[in-house]
Amino acid sequence: MNINTVSMIALIASFGLAQPVLAQTDQQQPAGAEQTQQNAPEQPDAAPQPPAGGTSTEQSAAPEAEADKGDMAATSAGQIVLQEDDTFLASDFVGTNVYSPQDESLGSVTDLIFAKDGTIQGVVIGVGGFLGIGQKNVAFTMDRLQLTENEEGIRLSMDATSEELADAEPFKSKQTQKVEAEAERARQEQESRAATGAGTPNPAAPPANTQ
């Protein structure tokens, strides 16, 4: 037997011994490995995905939220939803005739005067004139008026005569007072310039005598 044949037999023998060793290595497991695997908690199933429109809780809460918003809108602070029987509107007064105790028409309400706290301070009555021409406004406090209500609406009366209202001092609004003050200031400035000669052009010199 030559050297090559001996080497070949040794290689085959070593290969044959290696296979049982590898098989034994694969079969051996660390102590307690199998028990650890059995005792491992089961993994929970994947959580169910919510529907495209959101969870059922969110869907049920949505109508409640809308209802809450509706209640808040209906109960906003200071809001008046219905007019009470013992209240009146400004439109109930404006344009309403005012009568004397003798049932004489004294004029009609043209405006109301409000205080800063919202209370009605007075009423403006247009008296005199014809179809609004030559009419003047006079104002009185609300305690001068007597208010009654009938099927046609409200009726305003006042313990006065048409002659008394015709002679009364006219009412001037803030806008009217401002216009009159500006006109008076312009008049005084014009009189002052006229008195000092400011702005008065010099008389033209007579033409020279060419003869």
C-alpha cells in the first residue's frame, strides 16, 4: 500500500467520524430550554383596527358634543330669545302719535334718548308744521308720558297742549350742536379778519394820466 492510499483512507475515516459529532451537537439543547419555551406567555393577537370613520366611542361622543354646543348657543349670557309681554320695542314708539288729555294730537315720536346704562332718558316729539315741513323737535322725560296698550298697539298721551309744545324750546342733538358750534366759530373768524383788515385786497391804483 502506497502513501497516497493511506492518506485517502485516513481522510475518509475522519469524515465519517465528523458526522456523528455534528448530529449530536444538533440534538443537544441547553438545560431548561424546552421548559422556558413552554412557559413563555402567548403573544396577544394584533389589536383590531378601528373603522375608517373612527372608533365607536368617538362616534357616540360626536352627537353629544354637538348637543352641548347647541345648548351653549341657546343659553349665551345676555341673549334674549323671546320678547316678554311687559316690554316694548323702539319701533313701538317711533312714529306713534302723542295725544293730549282732550284727545288732541300733539305730534309724533321721532326719536328716543338713551342713557349710557341703556335706560330710556327721554322722548323726542316732532310738533307743528305740515307733512314734516316747518316741524320742530321737542324733548321731554319719560315721566311726562302716559302709556296705555290696546288691540292696535300702544297709545301715548301727555298732559300738555299743542300751544305749550309749539312754544317749547327746540331739542338739539349732539350733531346739531356740533354743526352750530362750527358755524359760529367760522362766523367769528370772518368778523375778526374783517375788523383787522386781514385779507382785504388793496384798492387798485388809478391809471396814470398819459396826456
